[in-house]
Amino acid sequence: MADNGLRDFRIQGIIAVTLALFLMGVTAGTPLKSALERTVISVLDFPERPARLLLDGILATGGWVEERGSLLERIDVLQAENLALRRRIEEGLIPPLSPEKGERTLTTRVLSRSPLSWWREIRIDKGSDDGIRPGDPAMSDGFLIGRVTRVESGFSTIELLTSPGLLIPVVVDQTRDLGVVAGDEKGQVHLLYLPVDRELEVEMGLSTALVSEQLPPGIPVGFIAAEEPEDGAFRPYRVRLGADLTRLYRIQIGISGRGARS
Amino acid sequence: MTIALIWLLQDLFQVVAAETLLVPDLFLLGLLVFGASEKLSPQGLLWSAFVGGLFWDVRWTGLFGFTAFLDVVAVWFFVELWGRIPQAGRTPILLSFLALGLHIFVGLGHFLSWAELEPMESLFVNQQILALPIIVFVGWRGCRGTRGDE
């Protein structure tokens, strides 16, 4: 390359590097970023469709043996739960259960997960066109992973349990103690507001509690993993989530038959 | 146009492999072939790297400008170094080693940007291993183009 050409190239290199660094600095978390993401994902949706179909085909044929074992195990657990519920209905302890009109689960695919907000949120490929509304619960392997926060026509954003902004009221299955789970944005989730005199044990289960309109009650969340140092009159616990948040590819959204949740 | 198709090919591979792999950086390797065979001007390479990287950020990483930055730096380094090597020394092996180094550089940049490094280690290593045959192809194709023009 001639000297002039090389100098021109270097000047353009400096401009390109500066522009890239500038974009990194100014676009994070801005509406411009969301708008651009929406546009590019919408445009790529068409050429990517055959690839998605291929992936579905591969998974359907190759993964079914692996999935079958875990699904059978899950069916056993659900059957046992179903039997226990039916027994309680027969005994008149709880009224007969029937899904509300329009209530269902919808399987979606994770479209993107930004390294910058890895433990905070994910974007999925279904939106209001598919019946998703803000507040709907998001689940993986039958366990809660978060809650829908933003919904567009073809995409939605889910705030994960590991986000510090998502406080979920839960109940300890074995003791019926109420607490709140909150994330620390570093991959850990903690159970808060349990008095120090409560005796909770490791591996006790946690489910969503019927203390708010945020989420339906009874969705499994995870298990108590360890005690943490006392904080005044309360003792926090470390929580082991039932779902593996490091491997989120397909997730289920609980579509309610009612209006948007608060 | 070809470079845009290579970008799209990488995107489609990543969609198919999203649950298991990070696909090799076909776009960057494509740029190196175009650069070595002088089918694109250095300036064209630079801005193609910028635009392709930016689109990759919008689609996959969520950090606008990050891949664009890595790709531009890689291409810049390549142009500077490749331009200093006499024609006789521009061998497929040398180009392959250069492509490998730059592929590791960009892959490492992405790897270090992940919040949780441990689960990503195997993805990073697999990405580099999968890239090896393509890197050999880059060496062969990039140098063949140059000699064909001579």
C-alpha cells in the first residue's frame, strides 16, 4: 500500500475504533438500542426461519431419547401431586380445580441474552400476538425463572429471578413460612425476611405464595441451599433454583386467562 | 455481497447451534480471505468489519460496538502485518497462523465479556477447535487468490 493509502487507512481505522467505543458507551440501555434490536431481529426473522425449523427437527429427532427419561420422571412427580390434590378435593379440603378460560402454557425460544445483563433479563421470540402479557410467569423444567416485564407484538423480555429488581413472595413448602426471594445480579438468589427463630432446613422447597397478584401461587421456585449470617432479627438463606439459569434455551410462559397482572 | 452472505451464514449456523456451540467466526475469516487475496481494499475491509461486527452485536451480544471494535482491531492488525510481508513470504501456513491468532483474539474478547466464565470455557475451546479446518481453508484460499492475480 502506498504511504498515502496507508495513512488514509489508519485514519479510517482510528475513526472506526472510536465509533465502536462510542457506540459501546452511549447505546447501553437506551431506547435506540431496543429499537435497533427489534428491527434487526425482525428483519432476520425471515431468513432465520429455516434454521429454526432445522434446529427443531434435530432436537425433535435427536433429543427425544434424552428428554424422555426426564419427562417420565416429571410425569411421576406430577401424577403424585395430582393424586394428592384429587384426594383433597374428594375430602372437601379444597374446591374442584379447573383452568381458567384461556389459561395455558406457551413454549418459547430465547432470542438473545446480553452479557451485560446476563443475570437480569432475557428476550424471547413470542409476544402479545401470542397472548403474552406483562406479569406472566416464565418457567423452565417446571420451575419459575422469572416474570415477563415488557411485551411487544413478536417479542418479550423476561426479568430473571437473579435480578435484584425482581422480588418474588414465596412460601416454604414444608413449614408454610413466607419470605421473599431476590437475586444479587451475580447468579445467586437469596430468601429474605425469615425470622431467626424459624428452623428451616436445607433442601426444603420454595413455591410462589398467594400474597400478591404478581404471580399465581404454587409455582415451584427452588430449594433452600444454605443458611447465611443473621441480619438483625432476620436470617437470609441462599436458594438453589430448580431451573438451570445458565442453560436457558426454551422456556414456558404461563398465559393467564385474565387481564395483565400488576 | 459475498461478505454479507458469509455473515448471514454464520448467523444461521449460530441459530442452529444456539443450544450447544459458539460457531467459528466465519465473517472474520472471510474478511481475512478477502484481505489476503486483495479482493477488498483495506478500507473496504475495515468498514465491512465494522458494519458486520455491529450487526452481530445487535443480533447476538447486545453490546453495540463490541464485536465491531474487536473485528476492526483484528482487520487493522492483519492489514498492517500482511502489508509488511513480501509477496514471496505470504504462504498459506503463515496466513493460517495469522487467521488462527486473530480468531483466538476475537473469540477471547467475547469470552472475557461473559459475566460467568466457567460455563463458557468449553464453548470457547470448542469454537476454536471447530475453526481449525476453516482456518486451513482460509490459508489456502487467501494465498491462492493472490497468486492467481499475479
